[in-house]
Amino acid sequence: MLLRQLAALLLLAPSVAPFHLAACAQENERAVTPPTFYRTIEIDGLSISYREAGAKDAPALLLLHGFPSSSRMYEPLLARLADRYRLIAPDYPGFGHSDWPDPKTFAYTFDHIAAVMDRFTEALGLARYTLYMQDYGMALAHPERIEALIVQNAVAHNEGLGALWATRGRHLGSDPDADRDDPDLWTDKFAFLSKPGQADIQTDLFYDYRTNVEAYPRWQAWLSQRQPRLLVLWGKYDPSFDISELEADRRNVPKAEVHVLNAGHFALDTGADEIARLVRGFMN
């Protein structure tokens, strides 16, 4: 009986081994995923919080968040791409874990925040990087440093502007599968917006958004003249920005790589795996 059992095990061994090896390979792959670090740096007297993952000598991805978000929105990408790229995601002043200076003493304008972010890149020694921007985004003072551009549900044309800006509505939008969206993500943001001082900060930025609209022609001219490598990722259930923006992007950059995702405004909430795959292909 014992001999028959040993013989059966030997016969099974060749078929079991590949499964065991595959499982070990997957375990090793998970084990070597670089950690995410949560750091701060002083810029213009402000403590700027940022998340960083990946090797310092790897190709850099600068991840700029939108409203009413923070660097937290990029956690899914840091977890999926840090094996090959250096990912850096800062919190703007007045957002996340960065300092929230009083609007009476700090101008919450897009130009001012862009200037702070520009000095942030200099302080970290980012001479060249791929810029990933979502929603508000920021046009930095030195576009020559941008090797490529990834745009996720952000607009540079009037036709791309939508109507709905409420926190929960921006996350869920018109997604028919709303139960895919983790409610903690939008309730945390709502709690953030409800903190003392946030109403004034966000009101100032909303008011200043008119300067972004005024700058659209300059952004369009820059895109048309520079023809940057451009990846556009668009969650089709976005209630804030209109999908017609995609055709406008193609007019400026005909060779743009454009993908419509089964997701909302914050496409990483439900489409992180697909977005990570598309970013890898684009970066390669």
C-alpha cells in the first residue's frame, strides 16, 4: 500500500511542480514590490507632503492631483508601477497633509501653486519627468522638463467643461455599477472639505479657475507646437468634464494615444489595473 502511494506521488510530481513554481514566482514578485514612502519637504516656508516609490534612478513620473483630492488618489499606481518607475505624488498647499496657510496671507491661485510645485521638483532634483495630471492639473513653469504627458479627465478646451462638481457625484457620476466605488474614498474627501478653513481655500481656487479657462488658448498652442508624447485616459462616466474633450485633444495632438475607460472622474478608483497597464505600455 505504501509503495503504491509513493508511486502515485511520483507520478503527480511533474504536474504539481509547475503550479508550485508559478505560485513561488508570484509570491517573489509581490515580495520585491518597492515600498511607498510618506515624506515632507520645506518649500517657500511650507511643509509639502508627498508620496514616493521606486528607485531614484528610474524614469520619473510626477503625479499631480485634482480637486478635492490629494496624493492619496495615486496610491493604486504607486503600488503597481514602482517596480519600474520612480513615482512622486505631492499634496498641493491647502490639500492633504501639506500645510494649509491662511488665504489671507497665501494666494490660492493656480499660478501660485504651480510655482510652488515647480520649486518642489527642483528641490527633489527632477530635471526630466513624465507629467501625469488629473482634473485641475498644473502647468509648470518649465515645460521643457516634461518628457511626456499623461492626462486623466482634465480639460484644456471650453467644450470639455461639464456641470457637476459635488464630491459624491464626481466619484460616482453616471456609472451604472456604482457599487464598484469604495464609499470611503469620497466620504474621506468630504470630511477633508468640511475642515475649518477649507471653504475659503477652495472658494479662492474655484474663483481663480477662470484664469485656467483664459489660459486654454495658450495650452492649446503649446500642445500644437510641441506635439508632446500624449496619453489621454478618460473615465466615460465623468459628470464634471465632457467626453468631447477627447476630439479637441486629437485636434491639437493627432498622434495622441486616447483610451476611454469604464470608470468615472476619478478613474483610478475602479480602473487602476487597466490604467497601470496602459501607462506601462505608453512609458515603454
